[in-house]
Amino acid sequence: MKKVATLALVTLNCLALNAWADGNFSGNEVLSVQKGGIPNKIYTQNKPHLRIATYNIGKNEAADSVTDFTQLNSAIKIIDADIIAVPEVDNKTKRSQKIDQLKTLAEANNMHYAFGKALDFDGGEYGLGLLSKYKILHSQVLKLPSGDAEQRVVLLAQVEVPGFDSAPVIMVTHLDWQKDPTIRTGQVRYLLDLSIGDAKSDFKDIASSIKILAGDFNSTDKEQPVKEISYFFNEVVKEGTDTRSWPAMNPAIDIDHIFTFKGQKWNVRQLTVPHDSAQFRWSSASDHLPVIADLELVEQ
């Protein structure tokens, strides 16, 4: 009997590993059973609202770094989001004239912020961040599997957004840039494991928490990494909205995305990717366009 049970377990493990290798299974082969957590709830009235954006500010048309914040501050004001994921940011590097970019933006726009260092760079730090109109209760930076490529990270931040029974967890990331999607795919699988508690984090009951994943994924919605994200997340889309966000001057591809966890249901009230106009020249602020979503929570 013991031999038969062992054989069955080996067979099951082989099937799981083969599914993973074939790209047909995107999450962990063992899904943890969670005790406790945040209960499901359906909102019929007074639905919680969140305006969230992702905005890569790493470069503008004049330079490979941002030292003049005039245009960026104008952009942040126009975006007017509760929360902004910032996937590419310098902290006191020489190329950015030793400026703490995220702190500078936060103070100018009266926002809270959290920085996530990916690596030491150019006499300072390089990574990603989050800007929030509301208090950030807790944040954590975790390294993504990056092999021999540039180290990438994810920033997890729990934000006390008014109207929500439970503070949402925002996951901000910036995935590998190479044409070969292998590293990005591995990074996505780690993000999925984090989202269901199959990878360690400081966030208790993360599997049942309200979660939004946003950032620069360096992948379009037709590529394997984004397809794998759909195992546990829904991309925020709205019919008729053109989501191409890079390059800002004449956008060609959609690599900046916002996703909501499948444990929740949201109404997408509005999805906007603004382009250069007589009112504002986005391409002078960054080489990416912001992706801005107005979301209404229907089911927690």
C-alpha cells in the first residue's frame, strides 16, 4: 500500500512539473489552504472607489534621468490618482544630481511615498516606488528571480484607502527588459506565488487581501509573461481604450499595465492613457505615458 501511494505521489508531481514546463500551469503546483483572512463581501451600495495609475518616469526627451520636476509635477497633478505606481526611479544617484526623486515628487504633491531599492547604482540607489494620497500602513521590498540579469524587485504596500473595509495591498513591479521572456516569466510566477501566500512576505492573509498589481512589465498583453499573470489576475481594460504607452512621443506597444486580483470584482469606470495635446505635452515629462484607471469595488 505504501509503495502504491508513493508511486501515485511521484506521478502527480511529474504531471505538475510537466504542466509547468509546458507553460500550461502558471501558479505554484501546491496551493496552500489558508485559515482565517479577509471575508468575501458583495457591495450593493456605497461601493469603494479607487483611482490608480502606473507611470514610469525614468527618462524624458531631454535626458536619461529626471532632474527638472516641473513637467513631472504637472503630470502628477493632471493624473490626480489616489495611488501611483512608479516603476523606475532614482534615489540620490549622480546622474540625477543626488536628488531623491520620489521624495521630491511626494513633497511637491502632498503625497505619502514608499521606495523599493532594486540595486545600488551610480553613487545612490535605483528602484521603484509608490505615491499615495493616503497613509501607507506597511511596505516591503522583495527581490524577484533575475538570474544574471539586472536585479528586479516588487514593492508591496498596504494603503489605508477611505471607504474600504480592508486596506488594499498594492504590488508595484518593473520586470526584466530582455527580448527573451524567460526571466520575466519566472518573475511573474514568483509574483503569483506572493499573491497567494506561497512565497513568504510580511503580509498576513495576503491570499484573501484586496490586491492590485501595477507597473512596467516590459511585455505586451500578447506575450507569455502577461498571459501567465492572468492565472490569478485580471488586466484592467475598457473597450475602446488604446493602452499603448511606450514610447510617449508616438506610442507603439502596451507594456505598462494594471491588474486586479481575481478574488475581487471591480467595475472599470474609466481607463485613460493620455497623449500629447495642446493642454499638456506628456512626452516632455517621461518616455512612458501613464495608464490611469478609475475602479469601483463590487466584491471584496
